[in-house]
Amino acid sequence: LRPLYMPEEIDDAVKTLRGALVACIALYSIGIIADFLVLCACGLLFFVHSRPWTLFANILFLSAAALAFLALAAASAVLTGFAYQAHGVIQDKGSVASVDSEPGVAFVAITWTATGCMFVVTILAVVGVVVGRRKGQVKGEKYG
């Protein structure tokens, strides 16, 4: 940004933001891979009926959902913090070069919505593992 005669503080903020974006890409990639594992575990739970495979699928479902939630939450927190920090620096120092910025409220809202959805999936995974699969009644058997 030297040819634009930007203040040094804005250059530092941009360099810091690049590092934060690389970390966010890594965290979002981990979250996406874990989401895929959640889908695979759901498929296993739908199609398998033997006890060892159901246990394996439940453990995979719970651990992948928790990993995805934590990765998305960390990425959203980093992104939100740096978006507002960069916005503040550019608003303070950017008047010299006639630069204005917006924090990207819509994108921040989308990232936190995805994190919230993954939190719901994690809670459902915990409930599914704790409650387990209920066996249906056997035909011809009377209760009571």
C-alpha cells in the first residue's frame, strides 16, 4: 500500500489481517472436513444395525460434530475480532488517504449462524449418544 501513501498503521493491520485470514481458512477447512465426517456417520447410523458399528458411528458422529463446532467457533471468533479491529484502524487512520471501511456485518452474521447450526448438531449428537437407539416392540409380545 506504499504507492497509495497509506499510514504505517494501516499497513500493519493489513499484514496482521492476512495472517488471520490464513488461520481462518485452515479452521474453516477443518470444520468442513469434520462436517463431511458427520454426514458419513449419519449415513452409517441410518444403514447399520449391529451394535459395534452403531457404537463406532455414534462416537464418530459426536467427535466430528464437536470438532466441527470448535473449529467454526474459533474461525468465527478470529474473523469477527480482526474484522472489527481492522475496521477501527482504518476508520482512525484512513482519513489521511480518504479510505473508508465497513466491518462486513453480513459475513460475520453468516459465520456465526453456521457456528450456531453446528452447535445444534453437536447437542443432537450428545443426545443421540446418551439416549441411543430405541428398539421397537417385538410383534406378538404383550407388555403390562
